[in-house]
Amino acid sequence: MNQLDRITQQPEIMGGKACIRGMRVTVGMVVGQIGAGHSVDEILADYPYLERDDIMQALRYAAWRSEEREVLLATA
């Protein structure tokens, strides 16, 4: 998805987990903070190097991934 230009995955950073702009901040951490009841403004205050668009893209990425389906193929 080209709209998710702030989400990166590199094997050498956080074991290849989806991160924000190559930093050691994972999408899972951001989504977990929202799920725990923290507001976007609270997250931005706690992580001043993040931007509002980082958080919005993390949420869009998580929503997109949750809609993916894995199709198991029969083995021969």
C-alpha cells in the first residue's frame, strides 16, 4: 500500500516487525497504546519524535493487516 509510506519493515530493526519510519517503535506498540485507552495526544506527548500521521498510518496498517486472509493450499 503506497499510502503507508511511514510504515517500514527491515530485518535488522525490531526483528522485521512493522515499525514507524525505521525507528524502534512498532505498529503493535502504537496500536496497543490506543487499545489500552491512551489518546493520540497522550501518545504524542510520551513519544515526542512521533507525528500524528505516524499514529494514523499505524492504525490504517493494522486495520489493513487484520483484513488479510491466508489461504492454505493442499499439499501434494
